[in-house]
Amino acid sequence: MYVVGVNQHFVKSAAVLAAGLLTSAATAQSVTILPFDQPLGYGTLVSGLSSDGLTVAGIRAVGLGNPNHVYRWTAATGLYDISANESGFFLRSNFVALSGDGHTIAADGGYRWTGPGTGQAIGNLHYPFDSDSVPFALSSNGNVIVGTDHYSPGGMGDSTQGYRWTASGGYQGLPLLEAYGCSGNGNLVIGLTNSNHSGIWNAATGTVQSLPAVSGSVGTSTYASGINFAGNIVVGTSGTNKVPTLWQNGVPQALGYAPGGMGASQEKGVTPDGSVVIGNVGGGLHATIWTQATGNLLATDYLALFGITIPGSWNLIDAKGVSDDGRTFLFQAFGPVPGGFTSTGILVTVPAPATLAIGGVALLGARRRRR
């Protein structure tokens, strides 16, 4: 789809929210529409956020018929176009993933990058077959990559297998059809054990722990797509009715649907302590945020609790990352601009969730009364 460029915006505020919503005047908040290469004007897809919320990775289009470019953005240094500055490295990539420390990027087609001049071709799991290893997650230090390899054995059809790549041992095929995430050390990997169920593969034992559906779901299917640093908390959905689900030590808990969100839900990321979960609803129409205090909300409703609105006409269609402290969120946004529509990334930092005084306590109380 052709999309046109957007203007750069940067909105920053340290105001205390009205009506006693916040308990401290020292809680800064900001909205940053990421300054990607606007003159090219073909839109950007954001893919990953570092644990500290200061680094973003993604892909930007550079024109119809031209290859995509992989970029890395940091709050301190701004945008770095890897494809343009690394002798064409990462050209034609469609998927990228970012390590927790923000230093390593992996891209489909078998590429890994740890800084200027470090581009590395790591191949694909099923080479020399027609194979494309798509990364979905990296360990915190970037030395482990997990994802799904799409390959055609002997040119007959398309098959998939989850994989784990390590800097010391290279590729390892996993007993998973697809792999979507890993713990901070990369030793626990979540993915599909078959077309309808998810599990956690353990590098130490080589076994897979199945994740059961939550009570109230329609059917027993599960889909896990996010895991915390320690690997003891997983998020995803249960059943054909896509019940937002959090598994702690393998035990499922329903998170509830976001009010006002229509269609299928997908929970995609979680903070180390499990207190904040991000995702989308409606097949990627609206970003969602769940916290222990608020329950599951559309991202715009959650941000409104802090008095934060997104400038312009941007729609937050997916939550792509959350910092470890649960305060900084990376959103995929889509909206109208002169001449058409475009996509971009938006970073939002909120005051600490614990500072929700009136709104948070009232919401928590309401949830308790309904039980």
C-alpha cells in the first residue's frame, strides 16, 4: 500500500494531572512521534523496544518497488538507517527483532547486527533448501535469536519450524511449529506445538511444557506470543473466542476483554513482574494495555487516565513494546496526512502506574466488587 510522509511532532509535558489523579508532581510524561525519514514518505513499521524504553527498531519503506530499510532509533542519537549506511546490509528485510539491551538487531533472511560495521550473515535454519528464518525475539544481550523458519524441502510446499540461534552454536531446530518469544537469557522459548496449542520449550531439558486454555474459553486452543524476562509469565489468548490470557508458572488467568474493543484480541508483551500486558484487539485495529489496577483497556483510554492524548489524527493500532518499568510504550500508529494515509511509530511515557490515585483505586475497587 502506498502511503505518504508525515510531519515530525514532539510533545513533552511534565504537568500534574488534574483532579488528584497523580500523587506526585515529579512524574514526567511525553509523547514522541518518531522522526523517521519523512521525505521518503512510504511509512514505517516499528518492531521492537529496548528494556529501558530508549531504543526502537523497525522497517521503513523507501518507495514502490524499492527494498525496505532497517533502522535503529535511540533517544540520544536519533535515527540510524542500517541499510543505507552499511553498504546495503539488511536490504529487502521484512521482519526485524531487537535485543533487550537495544544493541542487537536480527532480520529475516539470516542477518544480525550489533553496531556500525558489524553486519553478520548467519544464514537460515534449513539452508540449502529455499529457507527464510524470520526472527521474532532476542535474548537480553542479543546472543540468542528465536523465530520461525519458512522452508520448502525439495521445492515441495511451504513448511515451518521454530528455531533457536546462538552466537556460540548457530542454528537449532526446535520441536515447535513456530517460535515467538524467549526469556531474557534465551533458554525458554514459547511457540506453537501444533496448529492449535502453545507451549514453552526448555533448553536445559529439551522438553516442552504445554499451556492449558483458561476457564471460560471456547475450546482448548492456546496461542502464546509474549514472555517475561524470567520466563515464568507468558501472555497470549485462549480458545476460539480469543480470551486474553496470562499464564504464571503454567497456570492460566483470564485478563478480560478491553471495553470498546471489537473482534479478536492478541496479547503480545509483558513486563518482568507481569503487572503490565500489551497487545491489540480487532485484528490490529486498536492497541490495548492491561494493568493490575485498570484491567484491560484500549490504549487511548489507558493514556487518558494520565491526561495524555495523541496529537493529530493518529490511531494507535497495535502495542509493539513496553519498557521493564511499565511506563514507556511503543505503538504502531496509522492516520491521515495530506494526500493520503501513512504509518509510523509513537513512543509514550506515562507516570508510574502506582501514582494512579483516584482513577486507579476506583477502577480496582470496581473490579473487586464485580467478583
